[in-house]
Amino acid sequence: MPYPDGYSVGMSRQSTLSLVAALLAALASVMVFTRSGASGDEQPTLRLTPIMISAHAGYFEGEAGMASADNRGFMSNAGFVITPDGVVVFDALATPALARAMLAAIAERTDAPVRHVVVSHYHADHVYGLQVFADAGATIWAHEAGKAYLDSDAATERLAERRESLAPWVNADTRLVPATRWLTLAAGDVHTLTLGDRQFEIIGGGGAHAPGDLMLRVPSEGVLFAGDLFFTGRIPFVVDGNTAAWLTALETIAQADASVVVPGHGPASTAVSDDLRATQTYIRYLRSHLGEAVNNMMSFDEAFASIDWQAFSVMPLFDAAHRRNAYSVFLELEAESLQ
């Protein structure tokens, strides 16, 4: 479907085939659930099977949709890379039970321990499993901007909410875990981590999706773990971010020379340029049309009603995310205009 004002988006045949292949592979990522008792706070056991994307790298692909008791909170992605001297993990999923399943699945592929966990950002669906890796002795790496979230009322309120909405997967024993190594990285800055015979590049995301965004590039595998700076097959969430910085982050991903990019949500991309274009087009459209409304001193409700959003309405999670995205960008552009 063509976008208004000359914008266009779509998946090439290669991208479509890649998506189909990824979806078929995701069928292997089956979760098996058992309960060992009747206690309401007792966490069930899960089993995860990774999707391998290179000789030594894989990821666990969450289901589409919002976190819920029905999907056991499994709606985000996490990845790992195996080296002779240990494993580097990217993100820890949304519950301790999922993290334990990750750890068990990795142990089926290597006897080497998990040495490091890199946190893409401190949002609940990516970090509630951290305690499992910390208790196993892994070093936790995160951007120092995450400290503010951990100390905030929002973090406390979110955990309380998830203990209700995701019980028993998130319960009284679930806790927020700070990093053991805090990094100060501006957009595009790189911190190099070496483990075994492989180098890893931790890349600053510039606070595009959330304060403290980080990505992980693995040159030897041709893989980039992008976290929530990259979404495939769905509307991105831009509510906590900065869309000007986000467009810069997407350019960083485009220039990363990765044959596979693993998003925070959705299947891994092997048609990176095509899949990036969908998010770039959406964000540019938001900024262009809402920016014009701000310049014309329109209210948000007036602006939202006057803009043609039809081309984006076919994208998954449009109804759940789009209006909130638009309002966030509207406020962002109002602040830009005052500067």
C-alpha cells in the first residue's frame, strides 16, 4: 500500500522469504510448561529452544503482542553467543522462569558458563530475568542511564503491576538487578569486550528508544543484537524515546555490516535494509506530519484526527501503540520548537 506524500514501505521478495523462514524457525522455539506443586507463588518450569542464526550465535524469539499471563510474559527476544571461554548473553527476558529456561537451553549447547549479560535497556520485558544470571555469577553490563530507572517510582510500580498481571511468572521473589559494570556511551560510541577468541562491540544507542539503549555487535558472527531500537513486522514503541535520536540509531544499524540483525521484538532480519526502512518511514512520517501540526499551533487531538494514518493501520499492534506513539512524538516536537 502506498504511503501518503510519496512515502512507501513494503517487504521485498527476499525480505518476505526471510520472514517466512524465520517464522518457520520460530516454531522450534516451543515452550513446555509443568508445575511441581499447587502453590500460587510457585513458578512453573519452562523449556526454550533457541533459533540459531550463525555457527555460535542464537536467540529466543518471544510471541507477538503485549506481555500477559497467557503468553507467560514471553513477548521479547534475547540472544547469546558461545565462545570457548564462556557465553555472552544479550538481555534476560521478562521473568526469572524464562531466564532459567534460557540458561538451561544454553547449557545444552555448551559446558561453558555464561560470563557476561549485556542489557539493551531497563524495560521490564528485558530485565526481570537478570537475577538468574547474576546469581549464576555473570557480569551484568548496562548503560549508566539505567540507574535513574532503578531508583524511580516507575520501576517500583511496574514491578508491583507485573506481580499481579504475570503471576506466578513474576512474584514476590522477583527483584530488580543493577549492573555490575555501568557504561557511559554516547550514541554510536563503542566499548570492546573480549571473551575467548571473539570480540564483542557494545554500542551506545543514544537514548533513542529508552534512556540507556545499548546494542551488541559480534563481527565474527556477522550478527547485531539491536534490542528495541529495531522492530520487525510490527509498529515500534516510541513512547519513552526520542525519534530524532532513533533515526540516528537506525543509521548506525544500517552501517553495522551485519548479515543478521536480531530485534527486541519479532523475527531476526536477514533483509536488514528493507526491514529498517519500515521503521524509518513510520518515524519520519510521524515527525513530518506532527511537526507541521505543531508549527500550525494545532492541538494534538486536532492533529491526530487530520492526519491520514491508513497506510500504517495494517501493521501489527497499530491499535495498541500508534496513538500513544503519536502523542509522545507530538510532545517531543513541541519541545523542539521551543528550543
